[in-house]
Amino acid sequence: MSSLRPRHEDPPVLEEWYRRHLAPGIHDISSSGVHPYSFAEIRERCGIRAEDLDAIVMDDSVSQGGAGVRQAIADRYAAGDADRVLVTHGSSEAIALTLHALLRPGDRVVVQEGVYHSLAHYPRAAGCEIAELPAAAVREGEIDPGALERLVTPGTRAVIVNFPHNPSGATLSPQGLEKLTEHVEAAGATLVWDAATAEITHRWEALPTPGPTGGNTVSYGTFSKTFGLPGLRVGWAVAPPELIRASFPLRDRTTLFLSPLVELIAERAMRHADRLIGARAAEARRNLARLTDWAAAHADLVHWTPPEGGVCALPVFRKLADADAPPEAVERFCLELLDRHRTLLVPGTAFGAPHGARLGFGGPEESFRAGLAGLSAFLREHATTGAAR
């Protein structure tokens, strides 16, 4: 098997892994999102009637997003200011548009270790000077002050972070967020905040969107993770209006706008966010309790740090962490697990963590139980036969 070593010109490791290996009939315990809803469930939970759909005129929308869906997002995340909201095809487009408008060659940019691939790609593609914020600098809800002083210096253009972190589940406390925001502001930098799973937490309260009413902050959200609507392909950015306007030249030459049909569903889903997120968060917490017991029962084979937020964790498999184990070993491990037990994990090489794998606990409970059982059986086999071939 050829290794999935990432190169700048290659597809992202994460997306390539799913292209190759995600298929019907497997136990997917790899995802960073919750159990997806059916459209019937969405119509019932969000009060979408057949007449509402029939009334949609299939006309153009506008570059920033239709007024209804922007206002719904703004009321929840931007203190009601719809001028600070950009609605996009998933948060991946929001990342591309805003970072393209924000960054220039030579800019100093601090990027958190192991973030979603797009967040790290665009600064590199723009020719920025990259400084990495180590994963170890985030502990007990705060970023190490020494690391902030060393990395976020005057003249820094942007600080790009993701909390709760995907895939580790590490996050900040409200006090930790306040300290980060103050330091970034003092350095004159823009805080770029990926909050894809912000509303599912396990230790501290859910963090608010930084800078909803002003300031140099760009934050991203999506219906793909905690809302259970990955197939809707709708995300957003909350950002200064001038940065949103600066994204229009690229958007007007690429995707233009969203479908009014999609915008209606997104608007209703946002207005009923608590119903959608609440049910899936409860399911994820039941799965997390099961995962916690499972990790304790397999402590001789697996090391993990319990996630503080989100719906995924990054367990380390002890045999793969041996000094002589090559980074490719975790990829072989995941492939053999899939082949023998129809259970899918994402190797940590997708996140710069070669000794572990992303394990998601946001999916259907029955499938999650079956996936953990398959992983248990494989770990026992692996312990008996040695490292994955």
C-alpha cells in the first residue's frame, strides 16, 4: 500500500481516505459529525410544509446569501447583524473565500497544529510565513502564555485555530478564549476561529462566537457537524463587512450563490437549531460514556485523552507508538481493521498524528457499538499477531 503522505499538490489526506474507503455496509466510527437527519425528519422538526417548498421561485440568490438565512444565522451567532454574515457552500468555501481575501504573500500566520486541512492549506498557498501552535500548548482550557508570547508577535497577520479541536476534542474554557482574544487583539492580528462543533461540549460551557459585533475576527460555522446536515452543504463566516465584500470578486467568478431551495431549508434549520443539535448531542454523550468505559477496559492497548468538546477523539494505539514503528503503520492498521471487521477509522496521518486515529462518537448508537466491538476484536488479534503487516 502506498502511504498517504500529504504533499501540497495532492488531494487532502482526509478526503482521499474517504474517497477510497467510505462505503455502504461498514461501521463508520471515524466521523467528526453527528448522526445525519433524513429530510423527512428535518421537515417534521423544522416545520417545513410542502406548500413552503412549492412556493420557492428557483431564481438567483445573492453573493452574501439570501436575507432570510443570513438573518437566521446572525440572530444566533452575530448579535443580529446580518451584514457580518456570509453564507457559503459548506464552511470549506467560507474558509477559501475569506482567507483568499485576508492573506498576502509574506504575511506571518500562526496555525494550530493538526487543524482541518483547508485552514492550513490557504496560508501556505498564499505564500505566508507559517508558525505552528503546538497541540501540547493547549492544556486545561488555556493556551500556554509563553507559546502565545513567542508565536503571536506584533505584525502577525492572523492566528488560525479550531476549538473544539478536530480530531483531539481539546478546547478552551471561557477564560482561555478571553485570554487568547486579548493577546491576538494586542498584537494587531486577526483571530480566525473555526467553531464547527462549538455547541457540543463535555467539560466547559459552549464558547460564544468571538467578536460577533466587531473587531478583527473571522469565525466559521457549518450545518455539517452538530446540526446533522452534512448533505445540505451550507456553512457560513461571521466577519467584518469589508472582508466579506472583499471575497465577492472570487465568489462572483466561481460559485456565485446558493440555491433558494437550500437557503430555505438552512434558514428553517437555523431557527430550530436547539431541537436539531440537542437530540444529536444527547446521542453523542451516550456514545461518549460508552467510549469512556471502552477505553478504560482497553487501557493496556490504547491511550487517550478524553475529549472536552465535539464528537471525536484521537486515541493512540500503544504498539503503533513504538519508536521503530513507521508512520505508515497506522494506515495499515486502519486498512486491516476495515478489511477484517468492516469498521472505519481515519489514520492520524491525516492530521499529523501518526500513532493514532480519529474515532468519532457522534453516529447512530447501534452502529457505534458494533464499530467498537470490531475494533476490540481487531486489537486483540493485533496484540497476538504483532504489528499490522
